[in-house]
Amino acid sequence: MKKIIATTVCTMCTAVICAQLVWLSVDKQPFAGTYSRNFHQLLTALQNQAALAYIPVVTAGVSTERRFLLKAISTHAAAVAVPVRHGGFGLHLQQSGYTDYKRQAIGLSYGRTLGDRFSIGMQADYLSEVIPQYTTAATVVFELGCLMHLTPQLHMGLHVFNPTAGSSQSLGKSKVPAIYSAGLGYEVAPTFLLSVAVTQETDETTLAKVMCEYRIIKQLSLQLGMSTNPQLNSAAVGITLRQLYIQLSASYHPQLGFTPATAIVWQLKQRQ
């Protein structure tokens, strides 16, 4: 009976998640800073590994979100970035679910520059799905990304998750989709960034998103975003305290409600 209940609950949770891109938690959906040169940081590098090439010092962070305020589909993540010559390595750990149903991901990534205006990145992900005492499934997928700095103010990015998606590649009963995204960012001023992005998941309608980030002062920034299919409005406040960056964010779905999220990022002090 316990297994039947757990399976039923997992099925219901999966149905709720599918109202939003199931493979894109809040920290994997595009931020305005994803398509920039001066607004990128660890959280944007999780969305496009090419940004790892521009992280100058060792950086680590943790994040958590409670999707639609449901504890059963909460997501927790941790990441670290280590710069090397001409690029940087990254490690990303993520877990969603609860005691009787979990989805986990481990990603190892690398990004590097190719000249002054171009960078590329890739990531290998080990995905697993666990229902204790019932079933365990796992698979490996890849992510690829690039960033192009067309002018000092205009930037472009491309990213693909699981480009080799096929009918035989699945995680449990769920097929792992391919997800393609592209975006443009324009730095209207040193303190204001405007970005647009489109995301296409296999067998789903295209998601379009408009975002902006405004640095009110050096220690405080505001981010806003609007997207379609699913319809989501999002907002975030970023607080910088020396080497510590705190981001408080939330998105709103008109039928399913709020998804609050918090991220804390710490970096080594840069040498003068």
C-alpha cells in the first residue's frame, strides 16, 4: 500500500511539474545576465556554461526553490566554479522531490574563451530518478553553449540541453527531451541590461521571455521577467555584500501560484 501511495503521489507531482518546463528549475531558466559580459555570475553560468570563461575567482553557491509552494517538488542545488587559464571548470549538484521520490543531477562543466568576443562551454549531466524500494533509473546527457559579444553593449547566447535526444533515452518512464534556447542582451547603460530569450523543448510550445536587470546601487539590483507558454512573471532582488551575493526571487503562474527561490553565492576576494 505504501508503494502504491508513493507512486500515485509521484505521478501527481510530475503532472504539476509538467505545467512548467520540467527540466528547467528556476536556476536553469534564463536570467537577463545570461546574455551579457558585465552582468554574468555563477547563477548565469548554470544556464550557459560558456559564462564559466568569465568568472575570475573561485566561486561557490547554493540555491533552493519551492515550486508552486509544494514541498514535495522542492529543488535544492549547489555549484562551484574554478577558473583556469582561458576558462574555468564547474560542478553542479541538484536534487528535487521528497523522501519517497527524488530526481537528482550531477553536472561537470567547462567553459573557455576563443578570442576576445567568443566563448564556448559544455557540461555532462548524470541524471537519476529514485523511488525507494520500488525503482531506480539513470542516464547521462550533455549540454552545450556559446556566448558572442557582438559589440561592447550587444551580446548573444545559444544553449542546448541533451542535443542527442532519442526515443531510447529516458529516465524511468519519462523521455529526456532536448531543450534549445537562444537570447540577446543589450546593455542600455552600465547599470541597465535588457534581454530577450526563446526556449524550445521537444514536443512543447515555444517559451518566449523578456527580462531586465537594473543595478540601483552597487550593492542592490532588481530583476524582472515575463514569459509565455507557460505564462510566468518573475522578479528578483540581488544584494551584494563584499564577496557575498544573495538573490531572493519568485515567479508566478496564474493557475499554479508562486514559486519562491533563494540563492547565496560566495567568491574569493580578487587580487588587486
